[in-house]
Amino acid sequence: DIINEYQTDIEQEKKDLVLMKQFIEAHDDALLRSNLIGHVTSSVVILNASKTKILMGYHNIYQSWGWFGGHNDGDPDCLKVAIKEAKEETGLKTFTLACQNPIGIDVIYVGNHIKHGEIVPDHLHLNVTYGLMADESEILIYNENEHQGIAWFDLNDYLDYVKEPRMIPVYKKMVQRILACVDA
């Protein structure tokens, strides 16, 4: 339903929505990572309450600072999965939903890598992203299996730390959408 109801004026998201709808219709296991072609994932972009900083993690696989999220693993509730992942990956307990609807729909290419001693082949993440607000004074606890660290970055220069060029416009879009929701 989230994917069917999502509205966008961005051409890339329009194309990604078509791909996601076709994939989900063709694959009963689109919510499971056992589908090696691709699967649904849910992510969050987290800003502080004063809207001056973004929380990012240095991801072990991507070797870059970025958002938080994970695999739906059979759960169709993308918001629930996104918040669960945010809690697990940051140690934060309390969030405020910045926007009622997702702030992004993106198909993300994931290159092959080793996880838990096993090869994970090239595949696609059919990703739904939500915007959250959090208290930057809360203690951060990162999951060493996922990240080498997590930190708050100033919104004026956080993109300087992103080493995945493909993700820069995605993060820009997400931050703009959160700010538009909370400033409305």
C-alpha cells in the first residue's frame, strides 16, 4: 500500500516506483532477503530537534557515513521496521516522526560483499525511507556488526563525509523533505 500510495514529482522516484511495483507483483518473496535479486528494506534519516544536525553511521560494508535501516525480513510494515532498525543501530529510545508519510522511495544497488562469513551477491534494495527527529543529548550506542561508529553531523557539511556518490542526491532529497515537513 505504501508504494501504491506514494506520490512524487521526482523522475527518479517515479521510475523506481514502477520497478518496485513490477518486482513485488512478480515475486511473492519480495519482503525476504532469500530473494537474491532484491528485497524490500526500510530506512530512516534522523535529524536533531533543532533541525541543525543529522545522525549518521559509518557503515562497515559501504565504508561511508550514511542513514540507518535494514531488511524487512517478511514484515510489510515499513515504518515499524525502520524504527526498529533505528533503535537497534543507534541506541536511541525515543523518536518523533517528522513526516506522516515516507520521505523517499529508492531502488539502491548493493554490491557483493561478505556478511557473517558468507558471500552476499549483487542485489537491489527496494527501499522506503522515513524521517525521524531525536534528542541529540541521548546516549548513542552503535552496533559493531553494522557500524564503526555513529555521530551527529552539521547539516551544512554532512555530505562531505558521504563516500558513496550515488547516495548524495538521495540524502539531500531526504533532508529537504524532513525540513519541509517540520517547517510546514
